[in-house]
Amino acid sequence: MTVRAIVLAAGKGTRMKCDLPKVLHTVAGRPIINWVVGAIQGAGISDITVVIPPDSDAVAAALPAGVRSVVQQDRGGTGHATKIALEAIGDVAKDQVLVIAGDTPLFTVETIAALVAAHRGGTTVLITRVPDPTGYGRIVRNRAGDITAIVEERDADAATRASDEVAMSTYVFDGAALARALPRLRRDNAKKEEYLTDAVGILAPVAGFEVEDHRQTLGINSHDQLAAADALMRERINEAWMVAGVWMQDPYATYLDATVALSPGVRLYPGVHLEGATSVAAGAVVGPQVFAIDSSIGTGARVWYSVLRGAEVGEQVDVGPFASLRPGTVLHRGSKAGTFVEIKASTVGPGSKVPHLAYIGDASIGEDSNIGAGTITCNFDGFRKQRTVIGDHVFIGSDTMLVAPVEIGDGAFTGAGSAITRDVSPGSLAVERSQQREVPGYAARRGRADDPEGE
Ligand code: UD1
Ligand code: CA
């Protein structure tokens, strides 16, 4: 039997108080809707229809290829949204239909698969027990214990409200039953909407599928729930990495996007944020306090107290403390970007060092060169960016200004404090500074300001 999925994601997300569509907020770096769709796909269901709000091209764009999206023009409730999805899908009389809310990112593949496997025909409602049922639809049972209805909190009497057994907007229906119930939904409730929960009353008695871990069912309506979901997801991600052989001194202070790739033997100190397509190879030690996005950190590298954006850090490279590596930075094997060093769109060759207080932009540095403290590539001439090329075994003296475009040949030296405006040939020393003058006996001749006698 074919299982088709409908994801309800057209709600306004009013409680987020934010222009971004609710389901595009991210949990561990991945949009909420993609977690939901990913769990459904992981459970082996490929026919997926997502109901999205009007003017939400961004939501449609975030969906993986092959997932259908359909716009719900007027927000008429969860039942209305399901109707619109069914119109787009067509005849489901012979199918099973999984309906799930687009704002529940924590469901695991296993739970979705188990729910579908537990469905024995008719209707199966996913239920759970929560410490605080505020805001959730309550499960109503008859004397025999059968589920006869879901009542929204706003519409519930005191006895029903007191129940902690709740529905989480997740169901499996026989297609024929769903198609029969939807036209019978009425808007005679507090919100004047067509509630999908009412389909349960229409089709009752229905089966319940209980999820023990209620945290999986957390729906996101507000920023505090978003933060709670993010924390739970990160906990899961960190647990999986620790099982895979990653050391974390404090998993609660380690922030890894779902998109990050780590090797066994990586060591992470607290305050590490790894985002986007970041990878860390075996034996690398990262943190404390590193923010890295879309960057790679090679085998045995050491990175601490630093920010990396679109940077490639090679094997055995040393970064920080307090380095800023901007897009296009490539640090080859055994090189170094030390304290208060900023590098952008530049290559640092194997074994070369930029140990302290430097700005390297639009440059290429060869092998085993040393860049003295305070060195700056003056890469912007006021109109465009210019390149600096530094060869192998070069010694750049402290506080050198390299006024680009400029090339320093292999084995060349620059004297401390020089403003280098012309190319330096291999093996030469370039010094550009005025001669030091000395005035002997100056202090005695002048006297000291605080001592008119000159003693
Ligand atoms: C809904 C359920 C409630 C359940 C709770 C679990 C109903 C009437 N209530 O309440 O029983 O305990 O979820 O999280 O179903 N949506 C649309 N179109 C609409 C309205 C909503 O697509 O017209 C989508 C929303 O984007 C959301 C989902 O349906 O993803 C649930 O809607 P929401 O407004 O969050 O419902 P709750 O009040 O949380
Ligand atoms: Ca909700």
C-alpha cells in the first residue's frame, strides 16, 4: 500500500513575531521544515506534499527536490490545509495518508516508521503525555478507553483540560476515511477554523500510538520553544559524535550544526560553534572559543579563540589565539596564523608563519617564509584590490608595509619598518626607512622639564 505524507506548514507563525516564515527558522543549522521532511523520507515515504503559506517562495525553495508544495491562500485551519493538500494529490482511496505538522522538527525516523507500521486501518493518532499540556489538543476517551475525540484547549471543559494526554498533529489515516471526514469539518469552534482534530471525532473510535519520549513531539510556536528544540537536537547530535569517537570536554557548551562532519579522535573544548559545511579531521584540537562556518580543519591542527569563515586549515596548522580567517584563506601543512592575525583570500604555503599582529589580504606566501609582527599587505589602492606575492624562505621584517601590487622573490629580506612599494628580487634585502640619527648628550643639554636645574 502506498503511504503519502502531508506536512502542514502554512500557519502564520504569529507567535514568533518575526517576518521569516516559522518553518524556516533553524534547529541545529537546518530549517525546521527540512527536519520534518527528512524524517519522513528517512522512514521510506517519498510522496510528500507540503502545505505552505502564500508569498513564501523561500519555503518552497528550501524543500528538497521531488517534494510537492501547495499554497493555502486563506488560513482556514489544519483541516482546511489537509483538504488543499488532498486536492493536489488526487485520489487517495487506496492509500494511507500520514499527516504531520511542519513545526515538529524532533521526530525521529524510527518514530515515524513505527507509527506507520502500527497503523491497522481506519485512523491512528499519535499521542503522548506531557508535563504541561497547555496549548495542546486533549485526548478524550470513552468508558471503554477508546479514543473518541481530540478537543482543543480553547474549546475544552475543565475536566478535559485537566488531562495530560495530548495529540501532536500527527496521524495516519486510511485515505478513504480521511476523504470522508474532511467535507464534514465545521468551523463552530473558538478559532472559527476547520480543525483536523475534529476528523478524529468523526471517524471515532480511533487507535492511539503513544510516544514515550514527549520531547520528540515538541512543536515550535515561539522562540522559547525554538531554543528548547535547538538544545535537544544539539544534545542528540553531540551524543552521536561522542559515540563516533569525538571528545568533548563539555557537550552542553559545544554547538554543532547537523551539516558538520567530524572524524574520530577530534577534540573539542567548550565554546566551539561549527556551522554549515565545516569539517574537522582526526587529531585536530579545536577550542576553547572557536566559531567556524563553511571551513575545513585538517589532521592534527590546533585552533583556539578564533573565527573561521570559508577557510581551509591544513594538517598540523596552528591558528590563534585570536585569529580571524576570512573567505578564501588557505593555510597549508604546518603553517601558522597566530595572535591578532587577519587573513583573507590568501594562501600561506607549507611551514610559513604569520605569528602576530598582521593583516594578509589577496596574497600568496610560499614555503617556510616568516612574516614579522605588524606586517600589513596594503591591498587596496583606493580603487581596486591588488595582489602581494611572497616567495619561499622569505623573511619579512616587523612592521613591513607591502604596498600591492608587489612581489618579494625567494629568499629575500625586508628591513623592519619598511614600506615596500617595488618588487624585491630573490635573495636581496630591501630596506625603506630614514637613517637613524643620534644626538649625543641631548638630555643633559636640554635639562628635564620637571627639573629646571638640569640635575
Ligand atoms: C495543533 C493541533 C493541536 C495539537 C498541536 C500540536 C489543531 C486544530 N490543533 O495546534 O491539537 O496539540 O497542533 O502541536 O489541529 N497550519 C496550516 N494551515 C492552517 C493552520 C495551521 O498549514 O490554516 C499548520 C501550521 O503551520 C502548523 C500546523 O498546521 O505547522 C499546526 O498548526 P498550529 O497553528 O501550530 O496549531 P496548534 O495551535 O499548535
Ligand atoms: Ca503548533
